[in-house]
Amino acid sequence: MASSSRRKSASSGSSRPGQGPRRVPMPRSSGRPAAAPAPRASAPSRRAPAPASRGQRRGAPAPRPGRAPAPRTARGGVSSVRIGDMDRADRARRAREAARRSLIRVGVAVGVAAALLVGAGALYLSPAFTIEKVDVVGAEHLTSQDMAALASIPQGTTLLTVDTGAIERSIDRDAWVSGVTVNRVFPSTLQIVVTEREIAAVVEVAADDAATIQPWAIASDGMWLMPIPDRDSEVGQAIAPQIYEDAERVLHISGVPYGLVPEIGSYCTDVNVNNALAIVDGMTTDLADQVRKVSATDAESTLLTLDNGIEIAFGTADDIREKERICLKIMEENPGKVAYINVRVVDRPTWRAV
């Protein structure tokens, strides 16, 4: 049994019939011990990674499914750029372009402004727009000679170099002027628009120790305008004729006590004169047009004289409308019979017949 078993083993050691036993080649000795084979990993087997695609670096992670591949660099690699970085770069580019356009616009504006400045300077110094005519509007009590002296425009002045503010201030100093405006009318005219004060009354002022009477023109606001000279005098011939026309049609204030010293361009401070002006200025009925003379010895005894000769003891400038109503009623009820009316006390008026 044993012999048969050995025969079986011997017969199984030969690979093929007719061939001798196979020799196993022995490795050459290198003087180093042979390396032991690496043990197999006990971890479960994983699927082998897919071969790297063209352009993908070895060892680089493969893109995840569902994401677009990252952009390649100039050398064939892949770089990562965030959306926020791209927006900031685009905004920076637009800002640089806007700044460049702004600089261009500023440069053009500066150039144009410089050219205009040079041109304006040359025009300012040139004799162009020289004033050849002065047109005065609204002046009736001031003559052309008066206006020329007040304006005082140097020869050769142009509309560009003229100081309109200085001219307005100079003209406004005159007592007749309550307002003035100076306008440039190209190419060669300077227009002066004047608003004058009107004569409200002529005040008979005692002068030379009350030996003579000097009439003074006064405005409704109480400003002394000027002494009115004799019409046939040299000064009278030089002033505007309108002054004499107004002096004849306005009322005259007389009986002013001696010591009143008027001054051109100043406001009247005399109580009696101001009371008389307030009475005439405050009248609103037909009675105002009939007053021709006012005696202003004192405020309480202010006396009005009408153009028909009737005298009215008016008193102070109180209850003006009521006093007017009473006077008109008395004259209406007694036509041609009234010579004197006293309304200084409103609730006790009296009158006297001719």
C-alpha cells in the first residue's frame, strides 16, 4: 500500500510523459537577503482610479460630478477664480475708464475756460462797447446837467468797465431821488432809471431874523427837497421848470415860528409842519383837493384855507375822516353861507356865516 502510494507520487511529479523532472532556477545570491513580499492589505479592495485625462496633472484631484472643470492656466494647468473676484475686477476696470473720461472732460473744460478768460480779458481792456449815450428815465425835477454831475461817468468808459453800483449810490444821495437803477444797453447806451420824490407842500420859512420868507419844497415823507429860488434869478433859470409848476399847485404851509432851519436831504423835525403834512396826506375826500394853504403856528390851532376862502380850524391830525365828513356836510347844507368851520373838537363842531 505504501509502495503504491509512492508510485503514484512519483508519477504525478512528471509533467509530461517522456520528460525528466523540471528544474527550478535558483536566484543568484547578491549578498543581500531577499526582500520579503509585502503583505496584502486587509482593507476591502477599491476600484482602481481612472486614468488621468489629457491635460490633467498627475496627482491632481479629479473634478466632482456636476461641476464645470476649472479654467486652465497658460501652461496647461488649472486655476481657480471666484465669481466675486471677477466682479471686483470688472468694477475696477469700469472705474478706471470712468476716471479717464472724467479727466478728459476736465481737461477740455479747463482749456475752454482758459480761452474764454483770455478772450474776456482782451475784450475788457479793449475800447469796444464804449458808452456813447446816457439815457435818463423818470427825472422831471433834475436836469440833464444835474444827472451828468451826479453820475460822473469818465470819458472813454465802456459798458464792461462802468461801475453801475457807484453811479447808483452817487445819484441816490440827491434829495429828489427815492430810487435809482442803472442798466447796460449794448452796444453803447447806459440807461439810468430814476424814481423821484414829489413836492407835497411848500413851507414858508422865516429867515434873516424873520425879515424875509424863504419857500422850501418838502416831500410827503417829510424830506426837505430844496429852497425854491426866485424864478427870474440866475439859479431859477437853471433848475427844472417842473419845480415851479408843482410849487404853484400844492398847498403852502405858513405861520411856522421863527427858528426852523431846513437842510436839503434831511427830514423835518418840526412838530407843527409834520402835523400839517399828516392832515393833508391823510385826507381822502374832495376836501383835500380844495385845501390851498395851511397855517401851522402850532398843532392845536392848525388852520386850513380852502380855495373858496373858507377857513377850517382843523387842529391835530386826529379823526381826519370824521372831521372831513363834518366840514363837507356843513358846506353842503349851507351853500355860499359858510365862512369859518371849527372841528378841533369833533363832537362839538361850530361854524360861522359870511
